[in-house]
Amino acid sequence: MRWPFTRRRRPSPFPAHTPAPLHTPGSTPAAEAMPLAIALRIAREALARHADADVNSRPAMYFAAVDLDHALRLLVAALDNPQDS
């Protein structure tokens, strides 16, 4: 008598999933430029929001990194493309 858990599994009909990178270095997505005052406000709010984040918490660091990256990209886009406010 053979045990059912010793049987080999049939191969999946679908190919294995290959992960796609979230960001390709060297390519910059087109960020919509906004007035510098608004970009500064967004950056300050992001800094204040994550000022007391726990450095030992992986989710807190991921959220802070993504939020601060977004704020920095908006700020750089606003500095590169000045607008009259």
C-alpha cells in the first residue's frame, strides 16, 4: 500500500511567475510638476508623519521609505520645473 502523500505532484500548466522590478534604475517616471509651495508642504507632512517611526519595524520602515521617496520626487520635480504660483 502506498501512502497518498508520497505521490509526485503533476506539473502546473502555467509557467512560473517571474517578478517584475518596481523601479528600473536609470529610468525616471514623468512626475507632474506642481508649485514649489505645495511640494514643500507635502514633504514636510511626510517628514512629520514618519518622524517617530520605529526603526525596528519593517512595515513602518517600508511605509516611511515609500512616502518619503514620493515626497522627494515631487520636490525635485517642482524644483526642476519652476512655475509661477
